[in-house]
Amino acid sequence: MCHAYGRRAVLRGVDLTVRAGALVGVVGENGTGKSTFLKILSGELRPQRGSVRREGRFGYCPQDAVLNDALTVRQHLEFFQAAFALPDLRYAEEIMEVLGFSEYADQRAGLLSGGTRQKLNLTLALMRDPRLLLLDEPYQGFDWETYQRFWHLAARLRDAGRSVLVVSHLAYDAERLDELWRLEDGLLRSTREVSA
């Protein structure tokens, strides 16, 4: 896929296949097009050339949490439950437990810390149990314990056959990933690929 902003090409022929049950990382400097890449994968932005093919449900966790500050955590979950026609909130509550913020269920989003807002952002992206999870700087604002919980959750998803694509400007814990790619000069370059 290709995409440019005016004369500045940020994606110049990016091609990536994310296999089932893989933890994939894409790293790159700020301004290299990582968020643009994820917006295209999620359908939020249309590529100027190329196409995206997805199979099954996907979840998208943008870098900036899109939350209503007047609503509580539980109200956010109920809103997404209705939007996705989910029978109950058990899976969302399980994710909240894993991420360690169940006690904030009745707290308004506007009063949450940045890290807790990000936990809610991630929970909303996972509510439909997607086959592919797209994460843009997902652990921004996490403390060390939550960071460890995040990777535990990512490993659980992989073990369940789900795919997780993590985009970040730093390759933290690269050994946890099955594949690691660098977005540079509008192209993806493999830094490490583990065969299935």
C-alpha cells in the first residue's frame, strides 16, 4: 500500500501478512507513518494505492483513547456491548481483571489516569474477541506491573490463535515477538522473522 501527505510519501509500497496466532511488532521513528499504516489497516483511512484484506473480526486500539469523559468505565462497556450486540460483558470484565483495573468500573473516564484510560481503550478494542488486534503504542502510560500484564494478555491471545500487531517507536521486549519489522523510508524491513 502507498500513502502520501501532499508531496511527502509516508508509505511507499508496504506489504505485510499477519499470520494467525502471531505477535508481530512494527517499529519506526516518530513521523515514519506507523499510525497512518494502522489507520489504513483499520479502515479509518483509505490508501492512495493498494488494498487491505482482512478475515474475521478485528479490534483497533488507537494511540489516543477516544473516550467520553462524562461516562463511567461501565457505561463505555455497555455502549460498546450494545453497538457490537454482545450478549454480556463477561469477556470485557475478564480483560479488566487481567489488566488490573476492575475497581474503576464506576469511575468517570475524565477522572482516570492516562494509564487507566489506555487500559479501557485496550479493553474496548478486545470486547468482540477479534481475530486480529491492531495496537498503536498500546502500553503508553502503563506502569511496570501493567506493562507485564499487557504482555501476558498478548501471549494469551496468541495462544488462542489470535493475531496481535503492535506498533511502537521503540522495540521493547522484542524477544516476546514472533516477527519484528522496521518502518523506514516508507518501506517495511524485516529485522527478525520466526517461521511458523
